[in-house]
Amino acid sequence: MVVTESSPQAGSNQSFLEEVSARTAGVSRLEMCIQCGTCGGSCPSADAMDHTPRMLFAMIRAGMEEQALRSNTPWMCVSCYHCVVRCPQGVHIADVMYALKCMAEQSHSYRDKTPPHFAGVFVSQVERYGRSWEMGLTARHYMRHFVTRLPRMAPMGLKMFRRGRIALLPHRIKGTDQLHAILDTAKELERAR
Ligand code: SF4
Ligand code: SF4
């Protein structure tokens, strides 16, 4: 089944919809989606997505679990929350995207391993330093996946470094022990769900 921009609202498959809702932090309100398309029309990443958020939510409702978890849409979401503030139904779209990423990661359902790798490096940096280290993140990502593009990226990186937008070395925040305690508790809670 292909869910196109013009397709009618998909049928219902409560189990997958409920699972995604249950995995979403807080209340997803996913079942309230009226397929208006405001989210896709507001999304700065829509062009890079396999499916607009509206289409993805129709797929979830139709029980298209495999296709939904293989879609690159959640991985292209940059959590800008533009869609969230514009959704007439108050669907917590960005949080649903996080839940889908988590589910795809755990089941290795993603089609392209590049975004999960990027997310993994980002998370490991935050766990280690308490914040991201853009230079290290970019260098590691490009070395691993796009080494031939590095020469093209170098001038921009140099410019950003000169303007103080990125640091050569990572900066560790104060109180990382407190951060680790928070993260450990969060992981504990996640395991108990
Ligand atoms: S803006 Fe909200 S109601 Fe409209 S399609 Fe997106 S999630 Fe559904
Ligand atoms: S939060 Fe994600 S899905 Fe929503 S507009 Fe921003 S990038 Fe698009």
C-alpha cells in the first residue's frame, strides 16, 4: 500500500498506533490527527523526507509498521517544533518522531544506517562531555560515511572555526557526574517501561 499526498485517511490498526503512542514521551495525541497536512507544509526538512509527517501518521494508523520504521522521515526531523506549534490537533509530532527513531533503532529497521550512526555519536558525546562537540561530530561522521566530501567541507569548517562557531577541542560541562545520574535514572525508567 502506498500512502500518497492525495490518498484518503488510511484505515485503522490500533495495535501499532497504540504502541507508537505508548513509546512516545508524555501524551502523543497521535489518534487525534485529522490528516490536514499542516505539519508537512511547515516542515523545513520535508524535501529530504521519504514521507511527510502526515503520510507517516497515516501509515502508522494503517498498521504499516515495517514501512513506517524504514522511513527516513523521523531521522530527517530536526526537532524544530514548527509543526508542533501549528498542528490544529495538538499532536506531539516531534516526540512521536523520537519514539519512531527509538523503535527503528532497537529493531534495526532503518533503511540507511547513516542517520542512526550520527545520532549515536551525538549521544555518546553528550554523555561524555555534557554537550555536543561539533568539530568531532562532523569529522567522525564524514570520515566514516562521506570521506570524499571532506575536502569540500573543509573551507566551511575553517571559516566557522575562525569565527568561533566551532571549537577545535571538546568542552566538558561542569557537573557531569550530576548529568550521568540523570541519564542513569532516565535509562532505568526506560527499561522499566
Ligand atoms: S498538522 Fe497535526 S492534524 Fe494535521 S496532519 Fe499533521 S499531525 Fe495531523
Ligand atoms: S519538528 Fe521535525 S517534523 Fe516538525 S517541522 Fe520540525 S523538522 Fe519537521
